[in-house]
Amino acid sequence: MKRVEVDGEPICLIHAQDDNFYAIGDTCTHEEYSLCEGELWEMSVECPRHGSRFDVRTGQVTGLPAVIPAKTYPVTIQNEDVYVEVGD
């Protein structure tokens, strides 16, 4: 996992076990802690602060105490470059 900023948005870029790349907002919706400082458990990223988990594909909460989903962003690969689309 790697923290990047795209247009000022903190994003956690993840190369998951399914060999795909995913981008999820780097801020935990429970207590605004960096998700990139946590661990990847299969297809969920775990916040190191209180253990909230989020599905990297959808942003849906997969482990409490968080109840609000994390924002996800489309990722495309061109040649060997990874692009994250943050939109407007």
C-alpha cells in the first residue's frame, strides 16, 4: 500500500492479492486516521487506530467500529503507469 495525493486528495493505492490495483480514500471514516498505515487483510484494508476495515473494491465497511463507507476511485493501468481518477 502506498499513500499518494491526487488533486489534493489523500488516497491509499493498493496492489491487492487479486493482482489488481485499487484506490481508496486514505482517511478512515471513523476517526480520520491514515488507512495506508494499516494492514491489508485479503480484500480489506484495516485502520491501525481502532481496527475498522473497508473493502478495497467498494469502500464498504467490513469491520466495526466504522459505519460510513470509504470513498473509492477508479484506477487504470497504461503501460506500467497507474492512474487514479478523482473526478470533480
